[in-house]
Amino acid sequence: MEPSIQSSSLDESMEPPIKNPLLGVSMGSKVFASSVNQFKNSVLDKNVSQMVAQEASWKSMSGESSYVYKDHLNEGAFGISGAYGISGISQFKASLAAYAGHAVAQSSKAITVNYNAMSVAGIEYIDFENLTVGSFLESLNSSARTTCMIALDAYNKVIETAAQLKVDILTGLNNPEEYPELTASIDKWIKACNVFNGAFGDGLVVGVTWGACGAVQMTMNSETEDGSWQYGGEANFSYSGIATPVNVNVKTTYAGSNSSSDAKVNVTCNKFCSGAKLEDDINAWFNELAGKSYKELADVDVMAKAPALTIKDTPKIPPFEKPPVSDSVASRVDKIKDLDGLKAFAVASAYDAAKSKDKTLTLDKFINEAEEKSNITGLSEALEQIRDNDVDTLKQEQQPEVDFKKAEAQNLQAASALDSQEAAAMSSGAPATPEGYVPLGVWISSWSDIFPWLARGFENNIENMDTVASLRARVMLQDFQTLHNIYAIAHNSGITSLTGGDEVRTADIAKAFSNGAAKLQGLDADVNAIYKELGVEARTIYQVWNEKGFLRDCELGLGLIKGSKSVSTKKRPGGTSERQVYELKACSFNFADKDYTKFSQFYGLLPLITLEGDVWIFGPEQGGLSAIYDTEAVFSKPGKAKYLRFGFDTERKVLTSLEGKVTCYPIPFTAAIGDLEWKGMSVSTNVASCKSLQENLKQLQTRLSGLNAWTFSSQNWSSDWTAETPFKQQSIPKQYIGLIEEITTVI
């Protein structure tokens, strides 16, 4: 069901917060492993699944706010938990791609906040423990079943040929000139497996969490040019986490907890729903807010206004139907007497794949390398660079990313050709989506873990992250958002130019980064091309920003220290709109202790990279730092005064000026945790602050670190397996992806 959109003042250009990549997925959907999971129609012809009732709901906030850290604010809409891939690198790319598409890309004076709701109603799963290999094969549609049986026939032919020649499969593969007949049968089997995987994917959906999700979206747009940034260093920033939850009302989200309810702000509300079972609740929630002014909404905690948002009904599916095994299927499956030689098939398949990358690779070398511990240095480096905000977005890729649109087209062509060859139309009996529900999470299994004759190997190495464009795109997107904010704030603070005249306007630079951020959201976004299109001034600034990556750590701006003092929010009398003096007061911050909370009551400052490659420091209210003395700091609008220039100390990751007498320290979000009245605003939301992304990659790191360089599907099959042996649910490996965390108690 497509999301429904309604509003008190509908803006059809608004981006829906709900981007469910699982929309349309059902039990048995084909899955093609890539950096973006590609689901296709179900291959099931009969219902072989069961439904278990579940009841749970979650609420969260996403969107934008410079004054609140909560849930997924500044990360975008719902993130993705988990990833599916047939190799380590494909799982790595999938983990990253899930987030690249959900980053914030709104670059305007308007602030958009999404109040999200998600409810689970039931979990559907294939009842493997009441199925055998043969009966599950019979549940597939005609095309998938026929193609799978072609691979089965080829598998049996290899077994038969090896027995006749009295040679094991790997010996024959290693001596093709001596055993040409066996080599030919192995090649035919590999080709049959590749045809099946090309048409029906690398795996299929074997479990679905059904439910519904919705959101109320609020867009607040200032009637004045600088209204979005008017509070500057005097505003209060709120950090709301699990340990220290904060009730966040509308005005806190818009402009800080100490802001006024009388701000001149236009409010537009919208609602979205995916899954009709939540539609009435979302409507009721929306009606609590729609048509009201900012003043009426300012003190409203929108999350507290939400109804129960639970689904009492269990999704309805047809009864479980165990397919009878035909003589044609039984006779083929029964030929497999045991699986003692299955690893040889998996090795042969993996070797064939590895040879496509290295034509000089020998079987013996491959087997030896496959048994080595997996090399995941690329993943470890990526995690470290993400944590340190040190991803080089301008580094040229050594290899191009896979063109997944072309890959999809090739898969579809293979499926079409196969259907024509077998004269078997796709069945219309595939499982349907339960009415009123959408998938919120799915479990995926590889075909080789369901049909042993589709044996294959899986490479677990992640040696190089340079090829991962999705990570570079995500970091660049967050960078462009941050730089747009910084240069827009500088413009609104009176720093309208970087050159003294109108040649290089800060507003134009802000617009260039805004335009780049929008382009990065495109499906065919080319990171290098978008960077080159920025314009020479914005490119110069971004090159410095990327090279000195630690400025991404300015999540809450910069804390300034001169001696043992910092810039207080207390102004000296006699200031004007062009020049303002602030008192320096004692600050006990110690860099070695990393106790950034000490800056909570001091003026948060911002960096402005110049075309010369150094940095001006400015406050959101009163212009740039033009002078600093033992007891005071002077902020001025552009004019006769020159701004202090700061350089980069890349070893300590700080900015310094006046021969090291003045230092500015980037402040992380975590400094605002706890019962603190933090002064200031946030301008940088980076990949390091996206904890869900890091958690996904850490889980992948843990999973792969305990594996060999290659693993083989044969290890998931018992050597004493027979055709009459039912599956064991827990013995079938599964990978999970979803809008919610995996529910582990069912399958």
C-alpha cells in the first residue's frame, strides 16, 4: 500500500518521511544481492507459511533540528537494521546504502520534523520443519522449479561421472586434461546454477514482520530571513537519550528550550501512512495539530499527543499447505544418497567465481587461501574512519561500483529467456500482502542453504573500502548540509562576503552546498561530478574541509580557550549591531580529560573556512572574532576590522591562533548528555553521530572476524542428510533487514 499524504496546507513537494524499501515484498520474494537490496516477485506457488501474532509499537522523531538531539533527528527518516549480502563486501555496501538514502537533505530556512510511529501485528515464516527439500521444491512456481531441477540434474550427472571415473571431483577439476568429461560436467553444473541465480536471485524471503507505519510531519518556516538562526549562542540545546529522556515540545525543536512562543513562524502539517491498519490513529494524531498556529503549538509535546498506535488484529493468510512430492521430483532428489562430497561442489563454484577476478589463480592456491582467516582490514579501517570523521570523500575509486540497474536488467533478461526456453509462465499463485499491512522487516536465506545442489562459496574478505561509493556519498551529503548551515548562518550574522566586496558572497556558497546536497540524493549521484559542479569557491572550501576532517566533529560548534578562560554569554555595555564585546570567564576545560561539558554555559562558536585555506571564527549573533584580550573578546561585522585567522593543528585536531595562545575545540553531541542547560546550537550531524550505522557495521565486523576467507554452503548441511529428512528451522542460516530491530523469538 502506497503511503497516503494529507495536510492542513498540503505541500506536494514535501518529501515523505516514510521510505520503506520493503514495500511490495512478500513471502518468497526473490532477492538479488547488491549494495542496494533488490526484491522481485515471489517464487512461491503455494502457501507454506505460518503466522504468529505479535503486538508492539514504537515512536521516534526524525528530520531536522539545530537545538535537539533525539532519536533519528538529523539522520533522516527510518533507518535500516541489518543487511543482506552473499559476500562480506556486499553486506558492507548494503549496510552503508541503507543509510545513504535516508540522510537529511533539506537545505532551506524551513525546519521539518517527523513524528514517526511503527506497529507490529504478526510474523509470517516458512514452516520449514514441516517440509522436506522435495516438498519445498514443489511449492515453487513452474519456472523456478524447472530451472532448479535442471541444476539438480547437472549435479547428479557430476556425481555419476565421478563415480564412473573413480575420481573425486576436486582431483578431476585440478586435472582437466586428464578428466575432460568430468570437467565438462562440472562446468555444465556451474552454468546451470548461475542461470538459476541470475533468474531467481541469490536467495528468497523466508520470514516477514507485518505491521504498519505512519508519521505526522511538521514544517516550520520563519517569516524573516534570519529567523531560523536568531537565537545564536543564547539558545538552549537539549540532548534526549534513553538514559536521559527529555520531553521535547515544538518550540524547543525549532529554536531552543528558552525560545519564545511568539516567533513569527508559519507551520504546515502533513500526515503519512503506510499500512491502512494505522490510518485512523494517524488521522486522530494529525487532527490534534492541524490548522493551529505556531503560538498554539509552541508548548505542545507532539509525541505525547499520539494515540496508542497498536494493532490488535493478526494478519490473515491462507492455511499452510504441504505440497505432495511428484515422482519426477522424488526420483531426482532420491539420487542424492549423501552429501559427503558437497564441499567439493561448493569449492568448485567458488573457484569459478574467484577465477573471474584472477585468471592465474590455481585450485590449490585458492583452497589454501580460502582456509586462511578472513581479512576485514577494509571494514575495520572504515569503522575507524567513520568514528574519527576521517573519511576522504575526494579519494578516487580504484574500481567502479557495480551498475546495479544494468545487473537488474540482465537478471530480468535471463529470467525472460529462461521462461521462453522452458515454456513455463510465472504462476499467479504467489503469496499476497495481508490486507492493511506492510512489511517492516524480512528474513532472507540463500538458495544454497535450501537446495544443497546449488552449492556455492562466499568470500568474507573486506580488504579495501576505496570502492564503496555509498560511504563517500553519505559523508559528502552530511558535509554539504553542515557547510550550507555554516555559510547561511554567517550570512545572517552579517558576514556576507569572504573577500570584502561582493565577489564571493557567503549566501552563494551556502546555496552551492545546498544544491550539491540535493543532487547527492539522486539515484545516479556521481560524487566526483557533483563536487566538480560546486563552483571554484565552494570547491576550494570543501577541499580544505575534507582534508582537515576533524571539523566534522563540530557537532555543537567550537569551544574557545585563551589561557584558562572562554567566551561567556555576558556582553559588555556599549556594544552596537556592528561590534560587540563579550567577557572572558574562567573555564576549567582540560583537553586531556575531554570534559566538553565545561563549555555548556559558554558561547558556542562556528568555523568559517576562507578561500586562503585558514579559518575565521564567528558567533551566530555578532559576526566574526576580530580581537581577543585577557578579559574580553570582540566580535565585529565586516568593515575595517580584520578577523583573527586560525590554523589547523591536525595532530590534536583543534584550531589555533596567535601563536597557539588561543585554541578552539570541536564539541561533540555527547557533551550535552545529562541534566545540562547547554547554550548554543548544532550545525554538524555526521556519520560518526549516526550510532545505528556504526552498530550495523560492528555487528558485521563481529560476524566476519570469526570466519575464514571463504565459507561454503556445504558446512550448513549434515553429511547424513537424506531426501526424507525435514528441514530444521534453526539450521537454515538467515540474514535480517528491516525498519525495526530483529525480533529473535520466532524464527
